[in-house]
Amino acid sequence: MSAYLAAEPLHGHPVVLERSRTGLGAYAPDHPGCVAMGPTVAVTLERMAGDIAAHLAGMCEDGEPIPEPSASVAIVRPAASRGESSV
């Protein structure tokens, strides 16, 4: 069984989700200051998408070049979490 959950790396604007006691927080490493919070993954990602869109629109209005995403994301599941021996 593959260690990757995604068949191939995902490309786009990476967003990191972190759980808290009250929901989730998210930030975009390529877009400093773009953050969102929400009660569910879906709500948090929807808010994050809006924040990134607003950030990119502001960059366009200011005549700044839109950077390509600097990262690709792949989900890796360690052998131990799949019930396989890591030895």
C-alpha cells in the first residue's frame, strides 16, 4: 500500500489547517496575513478561499505580480498509522 493518500501531488495555493478547542484555523504560507477560522473544514476553507481571492485582487490593483504557488502538497501517512510495521 502506498504511503501517499493522494495519487499525485496537489498544486495550487497551499493552506494549512490546524485544529483548536473551538474549531479550525487556517493560513496560507504563500500569502502572509491570509488567515481564516471556522467551525468546520468546509467553512474554514471557504473563508480561506475568499481571503486568498481578496489578497490576489489587491495585488492586481496595486500592480504587483501574482506569484506562482511556491509549494506542492501531498498527504503522507506513516506506516505505523496504516497498521504496518515501520521496521
